[in-house]
Amino acid sequence: MNALILQVAVEDWAQANGNRYPRHLSDLNQNQRSVYDLLPNGQMLVNAYNPQLTTVKDGWGDWPGGVGYASSQGKDGTLSYTIQACGLSFYYDGLVAILYSPNWPFRTQPAQIPIPHISDPEIPTLKNALVLRAAVERWAKENRGSYPAKLHSTNALGHTVIDLFPGGTLLQNAFSGNRSEPRDGRPLASGQIGYHGIAGFPPATSYRVEAYWGEGIFWSYDSWRAAPAGS
């Protein structure tokens, strides 16, 4: 999840830099912002194994819960990147995902999950969907693995999904500018994020997250299908 959020931030960064990727996460784009600035609420990400540690750095993510960014320059001078996410084992066999830039020149690795070039304001809308998905997973961890039926449902610790967002507040709709996201049910307008709690799948409730822009849903994630990146 952290690797996907980082990848969206990198694509966001490149959008304001002539579609050129950063060599380092601290590099500034044409808007004088780094990739770190473009993470949710301009913050580092929380390590899944130790909430006190931040998880994003240049180089391999070779520690438990680590996420790393590595750029590679091609013969034509253009930069591509890989993002590595590490599980509990911090050696190579502990990698749980390797994400590639759309222009990555090698396409033989089985773990690749390239994200397509996406344009502003689809980027902040997708970022909101990923933040929602992360909050739902955190909610379930506090609730013995059972997902919420509704966004206002409380878990075993008394938290709602909104409580687990950065700052505990609603997310900003990229189209309207209002802090109105997400909502229960199917999203129907640009910038909206929808959540469906679906009973009947193990654990007690599964869920779907959908992001809407333009004329319809452009990204969705179904928990029971275990899709690694959504579709």
C-alpha cells in the first residue's frame, strides 16, 4: 500500500516536471516540490511493522516494512524508476512488490506492477482512493480482520474509517475543492471516492473502493479479489 502511494506521488511529481522522473526523492520539480511534499498531507509513510518508523528512502527498501525508490538512466538520458516494498524479511526474498515506471525498459520481471501515466487531477483523486484503502485496512487490523460495513462504523477500538485518515479529517475533492471524500456507495461525480462494505465474503465483510472522474469510474479495488494495484 505504501509503495502504491509513493508511486502515485512520483507520477504526480513528474507531471509538473515535463514528465521527467526524479533522480532522488528529495529533488525539486518545476513547482519547487519534492516527492516527499506530495505524499498524503506532505508526510512520510508509516511502517507497517513499527509505526514509529518512516518507510521511504532512496535505494532498496531492504528493511522490514521498508519502501525504497531507485532511478535508472537509459542510453537516451531519460530516467525510469523502480519502487521496492519489503516484508518482514529484509533480504531480497522478502520483497513483496516491485513497481515499475511506465517507461521501464525491461518487461520480464514477474512482480512488475506498472502504473500508467495519469494526468492531473486524476492523480489526487487516485491518491485519495489509496488513502481510503489504507485506512480501511488499518480499521480492519483493529477489528480482528473484519472490514467495516459503512464509513461511520466503529471498530473494536471505537474508531471510524475517517478517524484513521491523516489528521482524522475528510479528504479534499480534486474537482470541487471541498473536503467531502469519501462517501458510502458508488461515486457519481468527478473527484468522488466511494466505499462499499459487502457482506457475505470472509472475513465478515469485504469491500470495494472506487474513484470517479470525467464520465465514470476510472479506478476500483475489490478486497476479495486481492488485486495488488486496483484496476
